[in-house]
Amino acid sequence: MVSNGSDSRLTVITGPSGVGKGTVVKQLLQKHKKVWLSVSATTRLPRKGEIEGEDYFFLGKDSFNELANKEGFLEWAEFAGNSYGTPRKPIQQKLDSGVNVLLEIELEGARQVRRSFPQAFQIFLAPPSFQELERRIRNRGTDSEKAIEARLKRAKEELEAQAEFDAIVINEDLNKSVFDLEVLLGLVS
Ligand code: 5GP
């Protein structure tokens, strides 16, 4: 069996905005009910169809900062003008009860987790090319031109950091990426 070589049950998935992390992770969760995805808090406004408590906890800036000051986040970071954070308490509860926990977060957050949870396994989901990533971000059609520019700039920085990760999965084909994650998480033999 191929496993991620760690007995930790905390896995971080990072990759530039638009690479398809959400889609890949959703498919993985549908196949493996025992994997739990942390729901982050954000100050970003909900996109069409996003559900409070399912996609994110949508917080005002004051509430977010208050929680951050109370050490309520395992990690948090600014991304394209908004704040995003992983609520600490549920993670600890799930890990204590032996559940596989997945964090889908950006680069700065992944770096913070690397410091506080060095035993966590960190995966980078990469696009086949930068041009393809830009196409995916633009096709999503949910962000303003300003937000798109900010995401593309950040994407370049994130791609440059991929060597920091324990494993890199290139998201060219959805099923193949899901399978690669299953192998890395030790969910298939
Ligand atoms: P989006 O606005 O597209 O939902 O997310 C923007 C970026 O924030 C994505 O790269 C996503 O993975 C990241 N993100 C989501 N939740 C968190 C979190 O709790 N912490 C950090 N550091 N990044 C997050």
C-alpha cells in the first residue's frame, strides 16, 4: 500500500485559486465519508449558491478579527483582499476522535500549519500550465476583473512555492487527480 508516510491524520491541500481544489476535494469527500473537510471562516462575501456553514462561515471583519485575537484559528491569512481562517476547535475535536481531517487553504496558511503541525501531510494541486489556470479563473465568471488580477498575481507566487510541499498533483483530469489524492491519503491500496 502507498501511504503518505505519516501517522498524522491532518492533510493540507493547497494550490492556486482556480486550479480546481474545490471540485477535486468534493469528489474525494463523496467517495470517502470518513474524511472530514474543515469549514473555514472568511470575510469574503458569499458567491452565488454558497451556503453559510457549508462552504464557509461568512463573518464580518470585526468578528473575524475578534476570533483571530482569541487564538480561535489554527491558521489564518489574507488572500486577495479578504481574510480566511481555519477554526481551531473542530479540528482538534476531529483529530482527537481519530477522523481524517482535510484543510483546503492557501499558501500562507499552509506554511503556518507546517510550523504548528509539522506532522501534517501537505499536498500542492498544480494546473497543467499558467495559461490554463487563467482560462479557468476567467471562465468561472464569478469575480470582478480586479479580483481576477489579484488572484492571478497570487497564483504566480503560489506556483513558485510548490517545491515546499510533500507531494504535487497536477490537476489535468479530475478522476486521475482524485485517484492520486486517494493514494496519497492512503485511502486505496
Ligand atoms: P475562495 O475565495 O476562492 O473561496 O478562496 C480563496 C483562497 O483562500 C483559496 O486558495 C482557498 O483555498 C483559500 N482558503 C480557504 N479557506 C482558507 C482558510 O481557512 N485559510 C487559508 N489560509 N486559506 C483559505
